[in-house]
Amino acid sequence: MDFSLVCLANKAVTQFQELFLSKKDDPTILSVYLSAFSIASIKPCFQQGLHMSNFPQIIVEICQLHTLKGNEVVLRKGIQLLGNITVQNEPGKEKVWNLCYPEFITEMLDSSYDLTELICFLIFNCLDCSRATKLFSSPRGIGLISQLLFELTKEGSGDFCQLLLSRILLDYKGSVMLYSLFNETKKFTSLLLLLDFVFQSNEFHILSMHESSHLEVCTNLIEMFYKDFLILKPILYQAISILEERAIDQHDIITKAEIFKSILAILALFSGFSELLTHLQSLEILLRECLTILDSLIKYSQPKIVSNSSPAPHPPISKFLYGIKQNIMQIVANMLYSNYHNVNLVYEDKTLLILILNHCSPDMSNPFLTQWTILAIRNLCQDPRVQLLISELKKLGIDPNSVMSKRGFNSDANT
């Protein structure tokens, strides 16, 4: 770094400190100065001059003053400048973090302005400094992350909010802390959005699965989701019964069932990664349970013949179940991929094979279900024994009345 530039930058910072203080009540002039220093702070020589002076402290005080005065432009440019000081600047990160966390960050998030994206930019840049790691264990830090999770569910949430939470998610302690917060439907929804964002990002595809720490995080998440899958599975059937009876006052059970739906969607998402699929395929009970759920949902997916003596269809059930079968079939299809043990499990129980085959019919309301079913059959047919078994099956036509009744059809031979 050019020493003369450093001296020049330090001199400029010193001179402008007094100017900032003298004009701290004038939002127009302050905005111009803050914009100029935001641009200048990208240069390493200015970064050093800024963090070695009292400049960050002055910016924090100016932002706090103009929060009360309602000058949003000053707030935005001030936070942007603080964030720029921390870019690839380890001493700057420590100084800014010590000044801003937790009071200043909390104050800005609680203000009447939408400053979440800028605050996430600031936290994201400081996250690897020594004190910032306490975010994962302190009550204040957990409360802050919980607040950001809620922001993630809002329409138009910014990239830095997603990037920050993604980075926390890929830290082992951070992922455990995040999971502990997902006890509400909205937070599970935000986790699904977050995981989808992480897995779709180019950085994740290029780097993450080649890092053992990230693979360990994802494997641990699978175990936590799998445990909750088994716990919440009975809730699914309770929710269906409630919707059948139209007992909409049972809100708690419906909420837990929605969480179960999100868990299914997340497991389906995990199953699309070869590095994680191996671990999922080892969970034989997961495959059995998914097929059991699929079998229990048959009667709710078949068209009903409605007569004067039969109840009307239940739209709430159709709406509730939408996506469940698709995610289950996606998990099943991926668990059968190049896995002899799981394919053999289906081969040895012909009813499971027939169950999967029965979902091949085109369904305009859920077209992806058919596609995942065909993929599941293709994966099964990698075993020649399954090919032979399918070729020996015969189409029986219309089911007997007893089977039709079980699947939701109301028929009477006397009418």
C-alpha cells in the first residue's frame, strides 16, 4: 500500500471528522458527505484511515440522531458507509461490530424504515470476526436471527438477508441454532425458502459439498428433520380428519400438519443432491413411512361419485394435500435410485409396487406427481426382476365394490 496515499487519506479523514460534526444536523449536506466517503471507503487506504479514527463512532451517533429526526436517506447512507469499512478489513470489522452490536443494529431494525437489507449487509461482512460468533449462542443474537427469519418470509426480501442466513445455516452451530427457532409455520416456510436459495446458488454447487463441514451440517439437518418427520406423521392423519369434519377451530393441529408438509418438501429438496442422497437412502424407515402415507391418501385423490346420499367433496382436503404426494413420490423416486436394498424392499412387497404404478395416471391438477412416479418406476426397473414382475401384471379393469368404497367411491348395485 502506498504510504503517501495512507497519509493523505488519514489527513482527509481527520479534517472531515470536524466537518461532519459541525453539519450533523443538516441532512442534505450529510447525505453528500456520506455518499462521497462510501465511495472512498472502498479504497484500502481510506478504510484504514476510517477505522483507525473515531469516524465509525461519529457515523453511529449521526444515524441515531437522524432516526429520531426521520431522515431515512442519512440512515441508509450511514449504514452503507459502516458496511463498506468492514469489507475485507479485519480490524475494521472488529471495531464496527463492537460499536454496532447489539444496540445500534437492533435500533435500526426496529425503526420505522425498512433497513433490513443494509443491516444484513453489515452483519454479513462482520460475521467472521471473533465477537460476531456469539450470535449463535447469546439470547440477543438468537432473537436477532429470529427477527431476520421473519423478514425472509416477506415478499421481496433482499439477497443479503438470504446470504446472511445461508452463511449461518452452513455453520454447524449456526444450523443447530436456526433449527431451534423453527417451531412455527412461518419459520419453517422461511427455512424452506432459505434451503432452496442455498441449494440453487452457484457458490453452494461449486464449493459447499466439497467441504466436509458443509456436508456435516446438511447431514445433521437431515437427522433433525427425520426425527420430526416421525414425530409429526400422526398429526397428518389428525389434520385430515379435522378437515373432513370441517372442524376449523382445531388450529394447533392444522399448524403442526403444515410444518410436517414443509419437512416433506425439505427432505425432497435434500434428496436431489447425490452427496446427501446416500445418507437419506440409508433411512429404510423413511421409505416405508412415505409409502404408507401415500397409500393412506389414495381415497382423497380419487374422484368421488356424488349422490344425494353421499357427502360433498372436501375442497379444504384437496388444498391441504396438494404437494404432499408430489414430495413423497420425489423422495421415493430418489431413494430408489441405484440402491439395491430399497429396490428389493419394494420388489418383495408387490402391493408397494402396485401402489407406485397406480400413480402413473395423468393428473392435470398435479402433473409433477406423474413425472416423479415415472422416474420411480424407471429406477425400480434397473432391477431385471422388477421388469419381469411388471410384465406379468394384468390390468383388472374396474375395482370390486369393496375396493372402490375404500378409495372413496360411493356405489350401490341396487340404484
